[in-house]
Amino acid sequence: MPRHPDRQLERLSQPVAASMLAATRTAVLCAGSVEQHGGHLPLGTDAFAAQSIAERVAYRLDTVVAPLGPVGVAHYHLPWPGSLSLSPATLSAVLVDICGALSQAGVSRILLVNWHEGNSATLRIAAAEAQRRYPLHVVIAETHVITHTLYPDEMEFTHAGSMETAAVLAYEAGLVHLDRRTEASDRASGEVAHELFRRPDVYPVLQDFGEVAPTGWYGRPELASQDRAEEIAEAVADHVVGRAGEIWAALGHGEPGQAGDEALLPPASYDGDGVSAAPAGSSR
């Protein structure tokens, strides 16, 4: 099943969008980044990855994807010209304002699809502020983490390696140019350095990605393939919807008896018109 650009809020007429939001009381948001990914992947890799999965999630929930914009918090990539970054305060303000507009439209549940580590801390703080201001419940899906967790051997948690190459293939295959690869940094050294910044207990704060990969990227993009990229994107979307449904049900955010309760249920399976034969956690 391909992407679903018809779920993008900005492509819909106002009456159609209003009807979908009212029916489900749910909206999907996506957050990514515009930053360097070597010569083989586009600057918008993280934004495209989030968009691809968000559209698939919105399709499953029968709702829309509202835009936050492609740029995230990525100051540590700015030494590579072309990379862009927002301050945490700017990204937070944008998220809170968009949540406010969606709340006014009758939305009570926000599912935020993120594909960029640099956004994570800001998104949590902004989501808390949005919930404080408006009658909303926000669930955040860290889809880069999900992808690696479901496929730890195949989808390496590097930068511009197989996982991010697959994510772009699932968005628009023509944006991947493996023949244009620039020099990769040593993968083993990159993994060791990256792990320091990813520690959950005691960790440094990343200021320049050159501390992880002097050339800007490391990994094995050649491990990704078009067919697997599509299968993986579908499985990640299944996982996100299933987990969100569990959370909404457990916390009582479904408001039983009102329209849209079917969105609380994890998807069964999706065939060519909507499902995959494999369960969400499959790593076939």
C-alpha cells in the first residue's frame, strides 16, 4: 500500500477537512528535520520519513495529517551548508499554536509522528504545554526508534544508513542516489560515539555532529531496498496505531459512546486495500 497524500490537511477543502476532524476527533501531526545526509539522501530525509509514516497512520485512523513544517531542531548539523534549524522555542510555539487550532476544530486527540532525535525533548515540553492550554491528549510516536526496534539488524540506527535510506525509498524512491555517496565515516567509531549521546542515564549534549561522524554520515545505505522499505513503513504505521489505541483505551481518552471510538482499536491486518498479512511487530 503506497503513501496517502490525500490525507494531507492542506490538500483538502475546508468542508472535507472539517468533516473528517469532527468524525474522528483525532489529528495526526508529523515532525522531522532538514539536515545533511551525505550525497545519497536529501536534506529533507527526516521530514519525508515522518510524512510517509504519518500519512499511513492517518489513513488507518481515517483522519488527516496537519503540517508542522519540515524544519526541526538540528543546530548540530549547521556546519554543513544547506542544513536548517529552528530554536526549541520556535518549534514549541508552532506545535502549541497548531494544537490550539485543531482543538478549536473539535479535535481531542493528537498523534504526533516524529522522526528526528533533536526534536524529542522540545516536542515533549510543547505537548505538555498544549495539554495544559487546551482539552487535548497528545501521544508521541518516535518512529525512528520504532523502526530500529522492530528491525534491529536490518534497520541500523546510524545517520544516513539503511534505516533512513529505506524511509526515503518509502516516501519517494527517486530521491535516493546511492551512486552519489560522499565519503562515509567509520561505522564502528560512529556507533560508539553516537551511543554516548543516546544514553538514557548520564549523557553529553550534542553540539556538532562532527563529534559522531566527521564526514557527516555513517552506515550502510546499500542494505535498503524498495520492496522492504514499503513493508517496513507499513509495519511501523501498524505499530504506531496499535500502541496509540492501547494508550487511548487505557487512559480513557476515547470518550466511549461518541463518534470515532473505532479509532481506539488497533488495526486488524491490512491487505492491498488496507493491510499487511504480517503483524505489526513482524520482522520477516
